[in-house]
Amino acid sequence: MNNSPRSLGPAPTPVAAPELTAAQRATLEQLRTADGPVRVGEVADGLGLHANTVREHLDALVDAGLATRTRAASSGRGRPAWLYRAAPAEDATMRAYAGMAIALAGHLRRTADDPRAQARELGRAWAHDLTDHPADVLTHLREFGFAPVSDESGIALTRCPLLDAARRYPDITCQLHVGLIQGALDALGDTDTRPVLIPFAAPGVCTLRLESDGAGADADPDSDDDRPGR
């Protein structure tokens, strides 16, 4: 796939680790052994390197899909610091899942009375199998391979674990992801939040909004703009 700046939507979740320098591997190891998200300075202290050097390594890991970056909570004036954490280890069977997702989406489109609704229910059931521990939605999204970044407009999904299927069958695959997110909310006991997914919303991202059940309650859940990236 061409991931040029003009392409809409997220990047694929990597299926193989890119080649890293020794310094980048050491930085990644610091993230993987940390108890939670860490600031640049904490990683720099652990490695004995200058913060600017470590920031470059961290940003390279984010670009490679091996780490995620989110803003810390605001604590006063100035822009909050970035927090970094290691992305989940890649599953060697991701390619097989991607192929299966394409076949499944095509089958649903051909045979289901309501393919989108059926895809949401399948996604919800899939999430119940994957979410074996309570955690916030961002944590689950990271574990699912979406590399989420929270901002003022919602949650930007910068990676897609089933991007090939989403581009071929966006109406089906993106609804599977909606169900997956709803299943993660189910695991938290949250019955008041509805995920609204805007596929291929902008270059590099899909956008997820978590709305209260009353917000846009009259909206058609199948009305999302499922545009494949251009």
C-alpha cells in the first residue's frame, strides 16, 4: 500500500519488527521494562543519554509502530509533556488474520441480511475473547494494535490491524472494529458509551469518538462515511 501523505486513514499494524540501531533497541527495552508510560527524561536517565538524543530514538520507535506517544495530563501552564510506552509485541500470525478478515468480510457482504450489523456483533464477541482483564479503552486499543493517540477531537487511530480488509471492504471491516471497541466497553461495564468511528478521516488516521448513549442517539449507526483511503 502507498502510505504517501495524501493517503487517508491509518498505517497498517506492522507484522515484522523493522531493523533497529543498538541505541533504538536499548530505548525500546527501557520502555518495555517500565511500569507504565514514561517521559523522555526518565528514559534518558536510564540510558545515560541526552534527552534530545533519546527523543529522536523514541520518535523513531513511534514511527515504526513499536511505541506509542500520548500527552500527559495538564498540570498548569505550558503544553503537557509527551508520554511514551512500548507497543504490544507483534503477533507472527497477523498476516493470516488479515487474510481471514478479508474472506470473512466478503462472505458477510454476500450472505448476511445486514452485513454491517452482523460485523458489529462479531467484533463484540471477538472483544469478549480478547479482553481478559479490565482496563481503560485506550489500553485495549493499544493491545488491539490501533496505536491510539488521544486529542481534543477524539481518539486518533494511527494503525490498523486489518487495513487490507478495511480498504477492500470498509463497510464491513470498520463495523467489525466498532463492535470490537464496544466489546471493550462491555468489559468495563460501560453501557452508556457508544463508539462512533470515522474511517479514513484524514491522512494517517481514522477517528474514534466515544459518545454518551444519548449523544446522537437518533443517528443511524450505519451512517459513518466508510471511505477507503485515496
